[in-house]
Amino acid sequence: MDSDSLSGPISDPLPEPGTIGGPADRAVEGTIEDARARAPAAPGGAGTAGAAAGGPGGSGDPADGVTEDAAEEERDAVAAEEPDGDPSCGPEGGAVSALVNAAARGDATAWEALVERFSPLVWSVIRAHRLSEADVEDVWQITWFRLTANLQKIKDPERVGSWLASTARHEALRALRWSRRVTPVDDVDTVSPWVNHHSPEQAMLESERAAAEADRLRRLGEAFERLSERCRRLLRLLMATPPPSYSEISEALGMPVGSIGPTRARCLDCLRRAMGGEEGRHRRR
Amino acid sequence: MSDDRSGLEEELRDLARLLDPVPEHLVRQAVSAYAWHTVDAEPAELTFDSFAPEQAALVRGPRGPRLLTFEAPTLTVEIEITECGDTRRLTGRISPPRRAGIEVRRPDRRLHVETDELGRFGCDGLSAGPLGLRCSTAEQTVVTDWVAI
């Protein structure tokens, strides 16, 4: 092998045809069209959001790292109704699609507005998964880089949030499975970084809020820590500003739209109970 | 859903806004990602990744090379990533085979290689992190989805 490997064709033979590549019929990534088709999440699981690629058996089951959750949620979904008030149905009045179309045509200001609008969503999706610092940055970058390449291709630009959520989730799962950094990741550090990196009192001082409020938020953070991983994931996602739409949540967590409402209710009730006492009684996991 | 749970959810949102906001440097990165946008290029979608979570059950034991396929309507890019210590080696092939200029895109730089007449290309010494490819043939320009290698 020559040393000039960056500047020309490689000099040794490539593997035999067939060793590169694989079953090309297996779509790995959610496309915009996928996201759109899956978002309505028909009762009964036909619209199961996690099944962008089908499982290894090609059965279309949502087996991508959250198998147990997904199975459970699918049962939930049977009884659940389509929630109303899904913001993706139009309260933004086509503003989002206008931004996507403008950015696709080369308008950098529109791109910046898109980043501003959807950064909290993408950030929450990443935070809802447990990633190392380095993987956090990779997933973040890849999600936005991908969007730059797909701006023109997006069939339903109004749903770009769902597309971003789906892309960030798939990249987060990929990173979780194949992280190139082998350092084990501490839950607390990644799921709820504020526990290590900030104290509410400090932040409150900066924002000049009352000590009592700081104390309540600290207890809230501690109670959040005691929730199940499933609840922490959903709630962390709901913590985005502005709150994500149900189809964005569905894409972000691989959770049928119909099970989001009931799960949210259960998790918030758990959180309230955890705040109400029982400090430290059942540490999570 | 206008119950008292909404109040609790709003408090959680306050907590996140206060203590886990989107880091400023990441927002800046996302804004500058627009530099990768090109109006004329055709996207090639990632259609196969041997390291995808969906493939994980099929891949056990020591990791072999990672195989990725990107497809645009008229051009397919297949690459193989091999880990060599801290760096990665990329070999690839475009089909139908032809000569093309390949821009290897990293968040902070671009490398240029050429394919041979069989459409093969490669480069060594890549660091870990996001990677995308831009392939320019006489007829068209294709950009692949980004992946972390």
C-alpha cells in the first residue's frame, strides 16, 4: 500500500463484488415518507413507529432496542384514541414548511430559523437516550447534516420535526449499540446532566428566582431521577420548548401515538408521588 | 389533557430550560451545517448499514468491517469502514462503475480522492466522527447521508 492514500485510487484490490454492501432492500433510515406514513399510528399497531426497517426477520416489529417498551405500548395503543390538539396538524399554519422550502432554495436565514425552532426537540431526543458526550455531538451533527442533504426531498415539510426526531432517534440507537467510545456511561450523568453539572440554587441565583422555587425544582429533579427509564425518556422529551407534537414524540421514541397520552399521565402521576415523599425508597433500576 | 398534570409538566419544562438547555456551541454547529447544503446535488439515502441497530442481532462477536450502502436513483455508493486502532480506513465503490471525484466530508474538513475506472476509491487515517461523501461524475453530483464512523 502506498503512503499517498488520500490522493488517489487505492492500489490494492477491493474485496470481491458482493462483500461490500448487503441486502439493499432493507431500508435502515426513516425517510420523510416513512415518517408521514407511520405518524398516524393506526390503532392496533399497524402504524408502529419503530419499525422503519423491519426487524432482522423482516417482520416489521419494532425491535430496535426498546422491544419490551414497544410491545407494552402496543397493547396500550389498542385502547387509546387519537389525541386531539396535535400541533403538527397545523397551528403553525404552514410556517414550518415555508422555512423548509426557503432553506431548500438556499435561504440561510430560513435555515437558522429552522435550527432555532427545532434545536430543543432534537436536543431532547438525544437527551432521552443515554449517550456519551462524544456520541451526543455526533448524533447532533449527523441529524442536522442529514437535513441539509434532504431539504429538497422532503415531501411534507410541515412535518420536518417528525423527520428530525426520527433521524435523531435512529442515530442515537445506532450510537448506543455501536459506540466507538467504550467508556461506560453513567445514567445520571447523561440522562439528567443537571445533577452533576449545575445546582438549581446556582442557576436560580443567576435567574434571580426565589430559594423556595429552587428547592422545589431540585426536588423535582430528584424525583425525576427515581422514575423508570421509560418514564424518564418520555418526560425528558416532553420537556422540550415548545412541547413536541405527538407525532414528533412517536418518532422520537418509537412509541405509537395512541399510547403517549396514557403513558404521560402515568409517568406524571409517578413523578408526583415520588415528590410527595418516599425519598430514596426505591431507587430506579 | 388540561389537568393538573400539565402544571407539573410545565415545571419539568422549566427545569430543562434552566439546567439542561441546548448547548450554545451545538446550536452554532447546527447553523453552520448549512454550509453542506447544495442545491444541485442529488441525495443518496443510506439503505443498508451492517452496524444498524436493526442488524445487531445478526452480528455477534468481534466486529468486522462496517458495510454501508447509499442509493440515489441513478447511482449507488457502497463503502466499507475498517477500524485500525484509533483511525478508520475507508474503501468504496460506486456503481455503475465510472470515474468520479469523491469529496470525503468531515465536520471540519474535506478530502478529495478520485475513483479508478472501476469506480473504486479509498482513503486511510480517518478519525472517528461524522462522515459524508459527495460524488461528482461527468453527468451528476450525488451527496450521501451522513453517518458516524
